[in-house]
Amino acid sequence: MRLKFKWIYALLMALSIQFAFAQEQTIKGVVSDAIGSIPGVNVLVKGTKKSAQTDFDGGYVIKAKPGDVIVFSFVGMQDFTATVGTSSTINVKMKEEGKVLEEVVILGYVSRGKNEVTGSVKQLSGESLKGVPVVSVDQALQGKVAGLQISQSSGTPGSVQDIRIRGVGSVSASNQPLYVIDGVPVINDAFAASDNVSTLSPLASINSNDIESMTVLKDASATSAYGARGSNGVIIITTKKGKSGKTAFSLNTSIGFQNNAVKGQTPLSGAQRKELYLDAVYNTYGTTNGFDRSGTESYLLGTPAGLAIDDNFAGLQYWDGKEGNWSNALKNKDAIVRSFDIAASGGDEKSTFNVSLGYNKTEGTVIGSDFKRLTAKIGMTRNLTDKLKFSTNNSFADSKQAGVLEGGGFFSNPHLARYFMNPWVNPYNADGSLNINDIKDYTGVPNTLYVVKNNIIENDLARIISNNTLEWKISDRFKYKSVFGIDYNLATYHQYDNPIHGDGASVNGDAQQQVSRNLNLVAQNSLNYNYRYKLHSFDATALFEYQKNTYNELAAYGENFASEGLNYVDNVVRNISVNGRYDDWLNVSYLALLNYNYNGKYVLDFTYRKEGSSRFAPGKRFGNFWSVGTAWNLHKEEFLANTIFSELKLRGSVGSSGNNAIDLNQYQTLFSYNTNYAGDPTIYPSSYGNLDLQWEKNRTIDLGVDFAILNNRISGSLGVYNKKTSDLLQDVPLSRTSGFSSVSSNVGEIINKGIEADLSFSLIQTKNFNWSVSTNYALNDNEVTKLAKDPAGNDINIATGTKITKVGEAVGTWNMRKWAGVNPDNGLPLWYVNGVDGDVTSSYNEAKVAIQGKALPTYSGGISTHLDYKGVFFDGSIYFAGGNKVFEDWASYTQSTGTRATVNYNGVDVLLNRWQNPGDITDVPKMDLTSTSNNAASTSTRFLYDGDYIRIKDLVLGYSFDKELTQRFSLDGLTLSIRGTNLFTFVKDSRLKYDPEVRADGFTRLSTPPVKSVTFAMNFKF
């Protein structure tokens, strides 16, 4: 009887448990590893078709019954299983499979596991970017991504960077990549009033410590999702999100100093200028006036004829032998760089948050220039219900840049002035005041020190970026997401030229003010479908995107101030002009993304985007862009089991993207208005429209292999690509009867093809000591294959005084006379008659122009290393590029053997090697004051140098204190470090004294050079 009772009791218990198991409930949680949360983890109820995938924050929601087994799987991680009990929350901590953690690659609209990516993509963590002492975050990418080249337009803090991914694909439209922040395309147009002043980059408003990752998309499979804006590549910035758990704080602070990274040419001293000047006088007048070289100065002093030779001699008589030393006078030696950032992150099961506050102040290396930035960020994610989640990320930045004149800058550019100021004149008077009187008599350039101290060039940018997302999990398979993003930029510009001395003196002072507002609105609505059947996995997304951009600008200029000390336009009384501008454009897009995966082995991607742009005429506004990508993960095949391969993936893609970054209204015939034409207002046609104008299009083929061997001790990738850009915009000549010289048309083609390689070595991996080395290398070949033709059927080349774009050559190839050296008999300059070799001539006009090399680098790459030993760590990186030619733009002044270097301005010490006597072998012609001498400094390969260089980008030495020690002081972590950036630069051509890191046009400029810095940093976690 007792035994029967036990059986009945057991049966009742089993029935009750079975009843409990039958009650389905919602299970949610966060999946993470030792580093942080993991997006893209597959969550499956074992034995059922119920599945889910973790979001960007590692969170998941799934339906299950008590007793069900949930399997969490992620490539590169050990599967984790959990049995559902009474709790509705299951947080999972996954472990690496061996020592591999597969990346989750953020592709903008979607994210994929690394093995699911079919395109050419490079992702960098925020940790690798943090602490680099650069104001604009894109600078930190240099040397870390194969095929990505960065050069500075100026070293002034906050200035715009010139970025190229896989070469140059357009001659008229933009070659800059698209930037996407947290899934939303943002503004990246520089803020500047003109090319002669410092520019301010919108990316300078982003705090690098707020960045979780940066992803560079390069091929069609990765970029076609962005349609008409993805032609030049895409850079995706993902900011940090909150994580559930105890609130964690971090504090980063640094201070350091910076100086110019390159010295440039050395200006002539006063004594050297005197030597060259007297030499020029002798060579020009000595024979005809009967004096020898040693008697030149005596002749000038002692005869009326001598005094009449050159007015500049009065300046030499004025000189008291003291050096002006303009270089040091304008230099801000050891300019201070400081930053301070504090952040907090935390949350619970329903909500997470991330907030930060940052401040950066960076002084420029020339007096009067600096950069200040205040940033604030707040992000929050809230599970409104089991199926509805809201997230918002908001950042604010106020960037203030005190700039300087750049480039020509009306000869008041402080970096140009060191070469142009007469060293016989001192910047200061004997009483310590600035010298502005003698300057007028003895040099053609104003006292730049006075100009810098008394003029104003200010850029101020206030920027708000707000990205808001609502996600609705309709079912286990369907998810709807709505995104609304705002990027608002308010920029002000103020320039003032004082009425006493310099550019404003002739008009009693002038001022310019400009206010611009740029609002970028982006709305996205998408529906995602995810389905798994046995070993098959399907992921499909349909998306609609609306982008509206409006730009308002009001600018005013005026002259003649009533009183010194006034510097705004409302204080001027003459030549007042006011200009306004309003631009707007609209993009509407429909996007379909499909990803198929079979057992993690075979991957197929398909992307289609139909995009319309208001930049083109009705009927031409929509374009179709697509891509197909595939990948084969061979390391998952049985025939490669138990081999040295821990990863082996073959990938390939083909597809198209576009470029709509052209001037607005180019398709329209426009009219302009003149309020004072012979006293009457007039309206006249100002541009000839083309209703057939359309997108520039790219067709890209990409093949690659990704691999890892010996348990990931060695890993890398190798890829080749061929990118054809068609329908290039080019100005085509019109009949003169039209009243216009040309019209923009889609006529040209360019091909970029190349090889890219990445290789990483984990040389040593032990408990206490680790050493790794990574390198990347890229080759790019750029060729123009088609241009517009004239009525006779001949190609219409695009030519300037120094460059040409023609079929069979790269964009902007150097086209000039070839320098043949100096005639040793008479010191006259020589050029090759045919522009190549053979016969030479001393007549500049008799020499022909010819192709002399590429302005675009053909190769680039980087090498980096990391070592750590018991808390001590070292990081180093090198960047290199070359295969191009660089032209010294201002050499026609600074290396002139005529009046420019010794009469009007000043020269550089290269001139000391000039020809002096018959038989001298040198590359510098004789000094003289005739027109022949000035021709010696005219455009030729005399100033065209090899552009190959290597730069030590980053060296970091630091120490992370043991947690057992820091916890005694209530700290979770403490790290101290010292960092050197751009410390050394090595060039192939010793003649190249300026920064070799030039823009795509290949010119060195006398703008603010890049900086090298040393900073000390502390990082606290608590």
C-alpha cells in the first residue's frame, strides 16, 4: 500500500511539473564576454524553430517554457546552454573558442559576423583610437587601413583632412568618403570662408573617447547599400552605448606639447642674402660697368651709377648686421595640448545609459592659432515592453578655432612670411614695439607678427547630432525599426584686418562676418525578417530612407572703421556688401538587403538600392545600385578539419554605386542679377544647364581571401579590385553662339585597380608577456580611359599650368618642362628640348612640356606592434606612402635666382649652392637680376621631387596598475602612459624639405605644417 502511494505521488509530481513546463514565458538577458556585450549571437530554443539574435547591445528576447534548453552560439565562441527555470532573465557570459573571438562587423544598416561578410571591410575598435592626440578623429585611421590615404590640408588644429579610399574616382565631383554615425549619414563639408584661411572640419566636433568602433567599407558589396553616396567608400562611426550592471566611471586626462613635424626649407640669413644679392649685382652689371666680384659693394657705395642699379641697396645700407629671425618670432614653440574626459555607463534589466563630457584645448604651432572644444554626449536605451525598445544617442559640441591665413594668404600667412620677410629688417624696434614703419620701405611683405597679433580669424561651430531609434519585435522572425536622425551645424566666421598695418591698411581696416546653418534630417524605416531552417539561415531587410539637407548662409563685408578697436561689420562705413545663400537637396531611397548562410560555410549577399536625388533633372533623378557578394568559409569543411587553418574564407563581390556630390543646380540654366550695370539693374544668363546630367557611376569587382593559421597566431587578408567609374562629369566646349564656353556633361571614364594586403602575427602569447605585429600594404593604379571629344574627334584634355588629365594617364598627372641642370660654362639654366632627354636649351620657351610622373601615391601602408609585460605595455605604428611626385609650389619665389629671393622677398639656403665660376658643377643657376634668371624658377621638374616617405606615427609607453593594488584605493583600474606622435619623418628625396603628406593634387604648400607631439595621459576607472 505504501509503495502504491509513492507511485501515485510521483505521478502527480510529474504531471504538475509537466503543467508548469507548458507555461511559455518571455526570457530576456544580455550576452557578453570578457570584453563586453556581443551583438549578433544566435539564440535558439533547442528542439524548436524559435530563434533570436542579440542586438547591438548584446540584448535578446525569446519565448520559452520552463525546462527548455536555450543554446547561445557565436562563431569563434564556445556554445553556451542554459535551462529555463523560474527566472525570466538569463544573462550569459560566453568564452572564446580556443583564443579566437570573431568580430561583429558594423555595416551601417546591419551587422554581420566576420565570417558572414562578403565585402572588403576593416573595423577598428575605439580602444585603438583612444588617446591619439588629434583633434579630428579621422586622422587616427592613417596607417591602419589598407588602401586608405589621409593628408592634411593644414596643421592648424581642427582643419579638414583629405581622405581617399582606393584612389581618385572623379575629376569634378567629390572624392571624399561618406560618414555615417550610428547608422545615420552626416554632414562632412568643411567650414571656411575662403581657401586662404584655416578650415574647420565637422569631424573635429567628435570626441574620440566616445567612439566604440570605426568601420571602413571599401568594395561594392559593402558600399552599394549607400547608393549614390557610397562611390568613394564609407566610414561608419559607432558611438559607445550603455551596459547593464553597476555604474562604471572612467576619467581620461592628458597634457603635452607639440611642434612642427617637419622643418621645411631654411630661410637665408641676413648675411647670406647680402652675399647672394651682391653676387646677382656682379653677374648682371659687373662686366658692363667694370667692377669685379670683390668690388661689388664698393662700386654700389661709391658711384652714382652704382646707387642707381637697384633701389634694394638702400635696404642693405639700412641693415645693422642683426638678424631679423622671423622664424622664431612667429613660432609658438612647445604649443600646449590638453584634454579632459569623463564618462559613466550603467543600467538595469530594462534601461542602460552612457554619458560623457569632454574638453580639449590645442594650441597651434604659430602664435595666435588654437582650438578649443567642449563635447557632451548622452545615450539611453529603454525596453518599453517585452517587444518594444527605444534608444537615443545625442551629442553636442562647440568647437572654436582661432585660425591664420593659409596658402598665399595675401602674403600675410605666418608660415609663408618666414621665407618672404627680409632678414635685414627686424620685427621689433629698439624700444620693443613692433616694427611697422621700416617694413614698408625695405620689404614687400607686411610685418606678419603685427598682423597675427592684431587681426582676427575665428571659426566657431556648434553641432548637435541626435539619433533616435524605435525597435518593435513583431515576432520571433519579424522586427521593425524606425530611425530619426538630426545633424545640425551652426557655424560663424569672423575675419578682421586692422587699419594700421597689413592687408587692411589701405582701406582703413576691413571686416567679414558669416553665419551659416546646415540642417541634415534623416528618417529610416525598415522591416527585418530572420528565418532559420535546419542548417539554412535567411536574413532580409527592406528599408526606406529620406534625407533632407538645407543650408542657409548670410555673409557681410565692409571697410573703413571709424575708430581703432572696432572690428565688426556693423562698425564700417564704406563698401558694405551683404550676400545671402540658400541651398537644399533631397535624397529618397528604397533598399533591399538579403543574406543567406548555409551552416556557416556558404554565404550569399544581395543588395539593391533605388535612390533619387534632387541634384538632377526630373527624369534623371533616380538611379539603381546593386551588389552581389559571396563567401566560402573553407575552414568549416571536413577536408580542412584538424589542419593549420583556423580561418580560411574566399570572398568575392561585384556591384555598383554612385556619386552625386556635385554642385547644386548644374542641370539648370541659371540667371544672375546685377544691381548696378550702367546704373540700371540687369538680369543675365550665368550658366548653361544640361537636363541629361546624371550620376557618376562605379562598377567594382572585388576578390579576396581571409585566413588565420596556427590557432590564429598568423592571420590576414589579400584582395584585388577593379573599380570603373563611368559618366564622369566634364566641361564640354560649346559653340560661341550659345554665349557660353562649356557645359557639364557625363562623358568620361576612370579605372582604379589595385591590391590590398593585411597581415598580423601573434609572435608571443604567454600569461605575462605578449607581442604582436600587424602590417598592411596597398597598391593602386589610376588611369583615365575616356574623356570628352571635340568636333574633330580629339580627346579634350583637362590641363593646367603644371598638370594634365588625359586618356592613358592618371588623374592630374604632372605635365611640365624637364629640367636638365645648369650649364657649367656660363651658369645658365637648361631644359630638355623634347621634354624627355637628348638636346638641351637655355631658352625656356624652346623646351616642350611632357608627362613627368603621377601626383597620386601608387602605394601606401602601415606597420604596428604591441608588447605587454606584467602591466607594462608598448605600442608603435609607422605609415609610409610613395610612387608619386611632389611639386614645391612656392619654389618659384624662394628658390628664384633673380629678384624674388634677393630684392623683393627672401630665399632659402639651397641658393648658396649656385653657380659662380666657369666649370662649377651644380644644380642651381647663377644669381642675376635678368628675366632669364626668373625663368630658371619657372615651372619645371627642377622643383618636382620623389614623394616617397616613412613616418613614425605613434609611439606609446605605459603601465596599467594591478587591480589588487588599485582596488585598495577604490579604483577599478589606473593606467599611465606617454605618447609621441609624428616624431620622425624620412623622405627618399633629400630635396623635399616640406611635409611629404600632400593632398591629392600633389603640391606642397606654405600652410601650417603637421605637428609632432608628446603627451602624458592618465586613465582612471572606478
